[in-house]
Amino acid sequence: MSKVRQYALCDVRDEVKALVSQGLIGRQHRIYSLCAFFSYRDWLHIERILEAHDFLLRDSVIELIGPEIWAND
């Protein structure tokens, strides 16, 4: 039996930032499209975390990870 990983909001954000930086998902995609990258049991836990922090599954990924800061060259 596999154990459900315990996530905190900062963990979810880090995972999603990694997916975006790898090009596996876009910033404009909806949060619900992230479920393809997590196991079913983990996703249920992640959904509860997101809902507890007032994120909607129809929100864009960029709303979850926040704006990116670009250094001026």
C-alpha cells in the first residue's frame, strides 16, 4: 500500500514551479490540469490544501505560483 505524501502549500508551489520550468504545463493552464502529474491519492490531498487557501481549480497556474521576477540585464 502506497503512502500519501503530506504536502504543504509551499511544497505544491515548488512542484508546480518545477513542472512549469520543465515545460510540462503552461502558466495559463487551469489548476485542475495539474492532476495528471500527481497520483490520485496525492491529488485529493492537494485539492484540500488548495481549497483551504482559497484557490479554485479553475484558476490559472500562474495564480498559484505567483508572478515571476525577472532581473534587468
